Amino acid sequence: MLDLNKDVKYVKTVGPNRVKLLNKLNIYTLKDLIEYYPRDYEDRSKPKNLYECIDGEEVLIEAMATGRINEMHKGRMTISRLIVKDQTGTCYITWFNQGYLRDKFQPGRMYRFFGKISNKNGRLEMNSPVYDEIDQSKNTGKIIPIYPLTFELKQNTLRRIIENGLLEVKGQLPETLPEYILKENNLWDINNTIERIHFPIEFSDFNKARERLVFEELLTMQLALLKLKNNYEHETDGIQFSKDVHMSNVINMLPFRLTKAQLRVLEEIDRDMESNKPMNRLLQGDVGSGKTVVAMIAAYKAVKSGYQATIMAPTAILASQHLESFKGILDELGIRTELLISNVTKKKKAEILEKLQSGEIDVLIGTHAILEENVVFKNLGLVVTDEQHRFGVKQRSTIAAKGQNPDIIAMSATPIPRTLALILYGDLDISIIDELPPNRKKIETFAVRKNMEERVNNFIKKQIAEGRQAYIVCPLVEENEDMEGVADVISYTAALKKELPEQIRVTYLHGRMRPSEKDRIMEAYLNRNIDVLVSTTVIEVGINVPNATVMMIENAERFGLAQLHQLRGRIGRGAAQSYCIFVDGSGKDSPSERLQVLNKSNDGFYIAEEDLKMRGPGDLFGIRQSGIMNFKVADIYQDSSLLMQVRKLVEDLLMDDPDLTAKEHESIRGWLSLNFGNLVDFRSI
Ligand code: ADP
Ligand code: MG
């Protein structure tokens, strides 16, 4: 009986020393061993003629030894030299400190050598190649896997160990995917897959083997997520909002025309609201794409159907801004809106709470203050969270619990590519506003070096003289000795105050200030009582100051591209031309390639994809260490079409067999309960 969980020490050629080295690579069992996939391959199967060899290339040659090894000594070093030739040329081969090679090569016999070739003034040389007799293929003559390794364990050694491991399991690995899935998707079975991922015969073998592994990985992940979502949808009865309340009533009152994307998203929301399943929807849209108005229209639908709605925002200012834009339209429709933030007076608060409970408030907009226990609704039907990444799942559910399975919209400006979002938010349906309103001016974006600062400052002065306002963003709050050369808000403000004429009002803002203090400063900025706001990334969240037209970001190299894009979204909100300046403090000659991406595009989704692509060098097996994804093999960029295919399959599969009770799904069910036994925890990604 094959026991995949047996200790790796029982594998042939694995002694106590090697066990230790394998353990360092997280290889403890036979299963771990055979699932330790290569990071790359070397083709040592196709020999080249010497005259074709290019300087610096790794090649396989088949050549005859022209004599014996010639051994020389330099100090304590032994240098072994062998001259070989094929029909097209001669090559000088050298090994260092490999005295045992002395009698290995017989004059007149053919051998294979694999190594890096160099061309020294027309003389071909190869240092320390691996070799075989011509009729052997221990080290050459095939495609060789290269494993991610620590230096103590040699490639050859691990390769032998894995070969031995594979011999033990050969043909006996239990199939985890149902037969019909393999057939329909033209996938390799598990035994073939595992053998060929380590030792492909052709390079195309690797693709087939990898495809099967990726497929399986995505399938199980998607199953877990969709199953979770289905549980939620089936086990609860949601609110059916009235089919007779038409969103078009509000849409026709708006001072602008909605974009196609906004309309599409509203249709999706409308459909969900009219169904009896609780809506659980992620609304993604780049900064400035117009999510607020979508939330307002949904709130209208809820209220006119006889329910209350609530909008939760991460800051008081944002909540106030939402209230104002809601009131502008909803007042006319007789819908009563109210603001609840933590610094309202006691009296006012008591009044709000009472009216909320009696149903005299239709839409409550506010901050975390809404989460408090004494905030009780009469009949809450719709919950919207703005900038949802600022709220945990727990907070989302706390507020949802204030109604009877209310519909939920979680809004987010963090542009996660759809493929990624599907995985990260598998428990939510996703709507995307992928279009900006047509009246937007492109933000002029520059990436500059630190020594351009003076010119930049002059530019800012000019803008301020024209009545505009500016943001300056620094990575740090205070000076930090360990981070020399990284700008901080406090000293930057002090320096700027000295440099700029007195009438220019400079103030700073950062996350360690009290919330009320932050609100006061933002309010002053909004009312044009501050000209230059020096800040950390706290300004990143949704605030709208149309008169701010300049943003300068210091040490831009320290921020992620997606984050820089979010920051930039704070400007370009008015009619005037806006400018964004990324100051590269890396000291490199030219502002980095990363920053150039922001110069090229203002599309958050594109930027997020580029950001992720640039982060890891992306070895054969994808971005293993990217932090968000725990895939072993899959790379959602490379494999996005496969992901779609899998998603569809999983939807169908769960439709036919929601509890995975069919015999053919036994193995999947086992896998799921093994890995995602506690589905509740899994929800909190
Ligand atoms: P975000 O998606 O970043 O939250 P907002 O909802 O704050 O964006 O919208 C940004 C600005 O665009 C607001 O002033 C809003 O009134 C305006 N807006 C929204 N939709 C449209 C549209 N279709 N046409 C023109 N302006 C719009
Ligand atoms: Mg917003």
C-alpha cells in the first residue's frame, strides 16, 4: 500500500543528514517530496555543433577526447584540462580541484558535456561542465529539472532523491479529479502529471503537467469559495424590494448622464434587489468613476420599497460629503436623510436614534458610529459600505445584523483585476464600473528626480498664486534615523514654511493625529483656508476637494503603483487642469520603470495588473510570494483564461451536486473538508 505520508527518511538514499536538509525545504513526507516542483528546466537533450555555439550560452556538446587530462597545479589549486573536438571545432575544457577526474576520459572516445561555453578570441572554452559517456544519460541527454534550493543541497542530489521518491509512487497515486473532468478538459491524470512535471521528455510535457496542476488548484479554491457563497444564499431569505419602484425616476433627475458602466452596474443591483436572495455585492470602480451616485440610487429603491438604508464611510468628512450629495437629490423625493458621526451633540444623537427607530429617518449616513449597539433601525433593508477595505468583514456583518438579511453593497476603489477579485472575494458577486465620466481632464503626470525639487516648488507656487491648492505626500510622519533620505511630514512642513512666502498657508496631516483634529484640518482645506497640505497617505481615502490641482509625492519609489494611483485620484476632480509629480528619491539615474507606468496610464485596473506583474520576477511557477495569493502553481495572470473556464465548471458542478454527495465527487469533497473545514474562518480573507 502506498503511504504518501510516510517520513521522507524512508526514501532511498536519504540519510539523517539529508533529512535535515530536506526539512529545511519543508519536505517532511513522501508527498512533500514529490510535490516539490522544479522552478526551471535545462534542456540537456539536444547537442549542438561547436561552430554553432554562442559565447555565454549553456550548451550540450558531443565531442571526442583528443588526449588525456592534463593536470596542473597553481598554489593549492588543481587544474584539470581536457581538449575535445567534434567535426566542426575544438573546445578547451577545464575543471578546478577535481583531481579524481584524472583517468576518466579515454583518448578517442566520445562524451557529452553540458555547461556554459565562452569564446575567448576565437578559442572555445568550457569550465566545470557536467558530463556523461556518450551512451549514458545520468546528467545529460534529457531535460533536467532545476529545483529551488538552499546552497547546502546540490541539484544532483535532490534530483536523485526525487527520482527515488517517484519510483516508489509510480503509477499508484490516487486520482483526485473526477474522470469526467479530466476527459472533458483534456487533462493529464495525476500519475503522468507528477512524473512529467519533474522529468518532462519534451518541453510540451511541462505545459500539460502544469496545466493539470493549475486546473486542480484553481478548481478546489473556486469550489470552496462558491460553496461558501451558495451556503449563504440558500440558508437565508432576503428582502424582495418592489418591482414597481423604478430607478429611472432618480436617474432622470440627475444633473449628468450616467455612464454605460454605471447603468450596467445599476441593472445588476436592481435585479439583485428584486430577488429574494440577500445581495452580497462588491462594487468596484476606480477613483472618480462615480460610485456614490450608484449607492444613492440603490438607497432610493430601498426606501421607496418601504425600507431604510444606511451608508457607512471611513471618515466623518467623507460621510458629510455623501450626505450633501444625497440630499441634493433625495430631499426633492421626500426621502429623509441624516448624518451620524461620533462628534454630534448628545441631544442631537438621542434625537437621531429615536427617529431611526421609529422610521422617521430613511437613509442614515455615517461613520463607525453607526456600528454602536444603541443604533437601532426600524427596518434596515440596504447596507452600503464605502471604501470597503477600511472595514473588516466583522464590521460588515455587525451592521448587516441590524436588519433582517439586508442587501449589502461593498464599494471599493482599489482596482483589483477582475480575475483576482473573483478569487479574493469569492463570497461576493462583483460589479465593476470600468469607465470614467466623460468630462474628466487627464491629470498631467511627471516622474522627476530629487534634484528637480526647486523647479517643482516654483511650479507649486505658481499654481497657488492662481488660487489653487496642493497636496504633498511623504512616506513618514517623523524623521527616522534608519530611513535616511526618506521624507517625513513634520520636517518637510517646517522646511517648506521657511522656503515659501509667508502668505502661503502650509499645514500637515497624519494618521497619528486625533480623528477630530484630522477632520478639522480637512475641513479647513476643503474651505480653502489651507493652501498646501503636507500629509501621509491618510488623504488616500475618498475625499473630494475639486480646487486641489497639484499633488507632489515624495519618495514615490516607496509606494506601490496602485497606491500612487489612489493618491493621484485626489486631484483632477474639478474643471481646471491638474498635475501630479512623483519624486523619485531612489538616487537612480532615471525615474524607475515602475513610475513610468503611471505616466502612461490613468486606468487603475491596468496599473494594478502592471504592479503585480512587476513585483515578482515571475518564475515558471508564478508569483509565489506575492502575499495575497497562496497558490503553489497557478499564476492568475498567466492562467486567467483557465480560471474563467474553471469558474464556469464549478458553477455547473455545484448546480448539479450542491453538497458534493455524488460518488464521482467524493475525492473533491474529502479535499475540501480537509483544507477548508472551518468555512467561517475562510470567509475572512
Ligand atoms: P468615486 O467612485 O471615486 O466614489 P464619486 O462618486 O465621488 O467617485 O464621483 C466623483 C464625481 O463625479 C462626483 O462629483 C460625482 O457627482 C461625479 N459623477 C458621477 N457620475 C457622473 C457622470 N456619469 N457624469 C458626470 N459626473 C459624474
Ligand atoms: Mg467614493
